[in-house]
Amino acid sequence: MALRINDTIPDLTVETDQGAISLHDWIGDSWAILFSHPKDFTPVCTTEFGAVAQLADEWEKRGTKVMGISVDGVEDHKKWKSDIETFAHAKAGFPIIADEDLTVAKAFDMLPADAYLPDGRTPADSATVRVVFIIGPDKKLKLSMTYPMNVGRNFAEVLRALDGLQTAARENVATPANWNVGDDVVIPTAVSDADAKAKYGDFTTHFPYLRTTKLSS
């Protein structure tokens, strides 16, 4: 079954290098990011896991937990983390799901239901397991981004998107193209001009359907 924006994510109990974890219990009241990979000990994925490790303070500032997913086993994950930490010069303190039976990859619609890992497999056999999922405290999928194997993910964009989602949820606004924290935001069309004035103060009307304002800090 396809997983779409605002769907509740499956409440799976997964095996990780830090033990068994229930996804819903792990998320708790936090935001969460799941980022998936088609195989351990692969070059681009190693740089990506390193980037996530380097951003530990940024995830914590945003009240966000992170968890990796890869279709290899726990022991491989533990060995791979040593390479990740050596490359990134940072502690990879987040758990990595050992999705050897593809339960997570299929439940999150990254692979078809009849997918399997053949003997002697290569990353190409699970190439589509390269997705970033941002999940809200309500356990609902808020955003997903899928990448090919030959393009490393931009975690500055993941942070920017997370900031946008959290700002939108907290302030009842939307964010325009290329938005960053501190930039003007978009007032929802469902909010009247009078209510917008009362809630946001001054705003600019570009068109009747496009009004922007600066949030008070």
C-alpha cells in the first residue's frame, strides 16, 4: 500500500544496531527523520550518514530524532559505523534499522511487495531505498524525498524543509519558494484580511490569493 503525505506511518517494531525499537514509541512527542539506504559500505551513503552525524546538534535543537535504514544486518551496521565516524569525524549516535527482510522498505513503499534480495546482490537491487521521510509528532508523514544512487542528498535542504514544516505547524502559515528561517511567510487563503491583521500584524498583498508577512521573532 502506498504511503502518502499525511498518512500515519506503520507502527513497526524494527531491529537496529541499538536493539529492537517500536517506531511510534521511538518518535514519541518528537519530530523524526528516517533516511534509507540500499546497502552498507557504499561510497555515497557513507558520506550521507556522515553528514547526518555531523548535524547531531541541529537535530537536537529542532526536537528531532533521526534513524537510518539499510537492507543489511546489525553486525554490518556496527562495522560500517566505524567507517562513517572516521570519515565524518563525528559520532554516529543514531540507530540504523537492519531491514534484511525488506519489511520497512515495502511498508514505506520504497520497494514493491514482491521485491527480494538475490544472492550476490548489488545496491542496484534495492536502488529505490534512498528516501528521506520527515514525520511529525502525530506520527504522520509530512514530507518525502527520493534520490538516485549517484546523487548525494543535501542535508542542508532537509534541515530547511524541517524548519519550514515546523514553522508552518507552529504559526499556521506556509513557506514560499527558497524560504529560510527569518524570511517572509505566506498567509493561508482561508485566513481573512481582518484575521490576518489581528494575528500577524502588517502584511503585503501581492494578489488576493498571495499575501506575505514577517513573523515576529
